Amino acid sequence: MKQVTIIAIIAGIAAVLPLVTGESPYFIGVMISVLMMAALSSAWNILGGYAGQYSFGHAAYFGAGAYTTLIMISTFNFNPLGGMVAGIIVACIIALVTGSIVFRLRGHYFGLASIAVAEIVRLSALNFEFTGGAQGILLSDVSLWGVDLNSKLPFYYGMLLVLVVSLGITLYMRSSKTGFYLQAIREDQDAAASLGINLSFYKNKALLISAALTSVLGSLYAVYIRFIDTSAVLDLRLSIEIILTAIIGGVGTLWGPAVGAVLLVPLAEVLRSNVIGEALVKHGIVSEKSGLGIFFKDNLAHAHVLVYGIITVLCILYLPKGILGLFRRTK
Amino acid sequence: MLISPWRSIMFFLQSLLSGILTGGVYALAGIGMSLVFGVMNISNFAHGDLMMLGMYMAYFAFTLLHIDPYLSLVLIIPTAFLFGFVLEKVFIHRIISHPHQNQILLTIGLGLIMSNSALLGFTSDPKILTTSYSSSAVHIAGGISLSVPLLLSFVITCGITGVLFLFLSKTTTGLALWATSQNREAAQLMGINVAKMSALAFGLGTALAATAGALIAPTYYIHPMAGHTFLLKAFTICVLGGLGSVVGAGVGGVIIGVVESMSSTYLSSDWKDVVVFIIFLMVLLFRPQGLFGKKGEQ
């Protein structure tokens, strides 16, 4: 079956899913997180997976979208879509600055510089006044063309749309000239350059596409949650989660990031809501009053990043091509 | 009110000296990272978390065993060396020929495990290590005062750096390590056991990171996520000095210490990290091989 058909079928299933399951806010909430992480990771994959440029600072573009949108809405009375467009512009400017500095270099440098840029953006948002500093920005009621933005559904479909667009671009990339150039750069930069490929032009192109998509997701997230601060949208942790999702699913594959998100986000949700700790106590494995029981109850909820760390290490050692890499090998 | 030129000179000197003292400790962390990078060609993203472990080791040696944080280095250095050696043998050596992004991700994963285990074990409450001399200062001419813990750290840093240089330039093992750092293949052809050198380098790097952590423990808040800031500083130092250059990392550390101190004095302490990262990007833009790096490697 053609990949386009598969994307259409899965998108169709995802689109009718809320109608079937009813509007359980919890379920829709988790689904929004899954779709968002899948889209973020797919957008990252365009640059990381196909051009081989690992960005460790994608939170900068997410945060740029989120902050610009909320500032535009609350200070300049933009509507959310206008804010989103402004966010894309800001994210692209940051991407161009980063790209023009580091794409002349290779290897370790792009990764390091992307972190440095992301940290500059984070610290600036933390220290400037118009970004709300450490308190962040809170958004009161907002609406768009009479659509009720208090409901979760518009954001569900918004995230789904960005995911489909990201997958579509990835698919186009795989069979277009730009895509072949990027893969050539990934495999051997010198060989690509000797064939006349303009390295920094194509790397910047991939970075801009990736940054713009990431920024749209940031805008959606900000209007959905209505509260942002630097630790929610600009933290290094977010950048790393985006990469991990792609790695675990399979970097440089069409479906890898989505598979990673489907596995990791619910796992994080389970750990965060402390289902495991409660189950251990409930089944009498650990007594609620014992030291261990109290420890589990208090702390397992914070353990999801620890679990991410363990998964990363195991994945790099035993599954460096991700879950989809497993199937590819047997082909 | 006009500040007299004399006072502003003293102000400047004060800031310069405290910058150099802090920079010394940064240099130690930078040297550790550069050594690992030079010998193994790996960007160690767990370096900051190894520093954080050093901070906790000093803290617990002080609160549980009542050992002075500077004296506890006698315990911390061998423990950390062993820890790094084992980490290399169990994890790092398996990815030494992998693409660099896998190496970065593996060390990020190890770092996440360390920082979040610390979070589970020691909670997120910041700990403060207060010694009897924590807030005392030495006054020197012209009203300049230097913090005693920073001064002690600096002296110890100089001592350790000196010993490290003697080791690298006078002993057979040290020379073998240096040779591996300059050219891994050639070193291997000369009969150097490069796998052993890698484990040694990672052990030394870990010991240096933990030492730097222990040395700043009396002057910083100790918390599980402390490594994050230091990781980025250590990278800036290494790139500034030239990735893989041990001398460069030493000089880079002092420069970063002074830049930080100057920007807190003349700008604001909120922006000092931003200044450091802007310098990092400027180095990449204008001199990507760093101050002491070999040209053409970037």
C-alpha cells in the first residue's frame, strides 16, 4: 500500500476517534499529548533524520511559537491565528541565525550550538519583562471565529493536522530533489559538496521547515494550556524528549517518531499519575505504611524522566535504529 | 554621585580576581571534558551530572562522616575515578565507533539516570554545605577581599592541574594517553592499548568532574539538577580552548570565570550565562577551532 494512503487512513481513524470514544476529557488530553509529541518529533526528524543534523535545541522554536502567540494575543489583541503566524516568523529568524552560524561546521558543533541558542532564548524569556519572566504568561478567555476554544477538540484536530502535514512533508522529502540532497549530506558531507550540493542552503531549508512546524505546535500548545513559563516550553528537557521519541521509534523513518510518541507519552502519563505505585500498594506487594510504600507513593510520580534515561541507554546500546529498525533488518 | 577612579579600579580588580578564582574550578571541569574528548572523541553530556555527584559526595562526606570538603577529595577522587572507569567499561566503550549523535544520546541518558536517581534519593531540596570558614574572606590591599573557600579551591585546582600535567608529560602511561589524544590510529600502531587508554581517560575525566563539583560544593546550592548549568559551561570552555586541547580548556576556564564575574559586576548576574553562550557562538563563528585547537578539524 502506498504511504500516502496509510497516512490518510490513520488520519481518518484519528479524526473520528473522539466521536466514537465520546468526549472523555482525560482521554482526549492524553491523545493531544501523543499527537503533539508525534508531530514535534516528526518535525525534528525532517532535520535530524533526513539531513543528519541533530538539533538539541528544538525547545527554542516551540517556545518561540508559544511565547510570541500569547504575547501577540494578550498585548496586541491579535487573534490566535495571527499570533501563530507571528510565532512562525520569530522561530524562523532564530533558526536562520542558528543555521548561519553553525552549518558551516560539522560534527559535534551543530548539536552544541543548538543547545547554546536554546539556552540564550530560555534565559532571555526568563529575564525580560515582556515575557513575564519567571512567572510566565497567563491567557484569559480567547476565541476564534466563534469557535469555542475552551473545548479540547479544536486542539486535538489542530495537532492532528500538523502531524499529517509533517508526515506529508517527510514523505515528499523522501522522493524529492531536496530530500535526496539532504540524505546525501547525511551520508557523506564531502561527497555531497563535491557533487555541487549547496550544503548550507539545504541544511537551512530543512531547519526552517522543521522550526516553522515546531513553532506552530508551540502556538497550539500555548493557546490550549493558556499558561506558559520557561520550564514548560523552553526547557532542555523538552528538546531531549523530542529526540528520544524519534530515536526510540526510529530516526530517519517516516513512522518512527509517531511510533515513539504512541509508546512514550502514555508511559510517561502512567508513571506521572503514579498508577504503578498505587498498584503495588493495592496488591499488597508493598505495605502502604512501610518506608518503601511511602517512598514509592511520594516519588514514583517523578520517576518518568529516570525511566526515559534508562530507555535511552538501552535503546542506543541494543536498538540504535529504533523499533522500526528492528523490522527493517528482517526485510 | 561620581565614583572615584581609584574605587572603580578596585572594583574592577575585585571582579577580575574572583573571576579568576572561580574560573580555576571551571577549568578543572573543562580539562576533564577535554581529556575525554581528546582521547575518545566523545562529547560527554553526562559531565555536568558527574560534577553534581561530586557535590553530593562532598556534602555527605561532610554531614555524615564530618570530613572537611577539601579533605574529602582524598576519598572522592579515587571513588570517582573508579566510577568513571566502570562506566566506560560497561557503557561508553561499546559506542566508541558509533556516530557521534548516538554517543551524545547515550551520555545524555546516563546523565538523566544519574540526576533523576539523585532526585529520588536526595529529594529536590537544595542542600547547603556550610563550613566554619564558608563566609570568611581574606582582605588584601586596597579593600579587595577574596572568599576563603574560593581561594582554597583555586589553590587545590592549581595543585591537581600541576600533578595532571606531570602525569601526562613525564610518565609512560601519561605519554601514551597524550599520544592517543593526538592520533588514535597512530598510537594504536605504536602498540598503545587504546581501549585501556579510553577507560583511563574517562576515569580521569570523571575524577576531575567530581573534584570540580566537590570544590564548588561549599559555595553553591547542591541540588540534583545542578549539573545542567555546568555541562553547558564545560562545553563552552572546551570549544573556546579548542575541543580536545587540555591547555586550552585550562585557559578557557579562567576566561569564562572572568567573563562571568565581569558580566555580573557590570551587567547583571541574571544575564551572565547569556553572555557566556554568546561568546560560545562567537567562537564558533570566528574561530571554530578554538584558541588552542588544530585548524581544519571542525
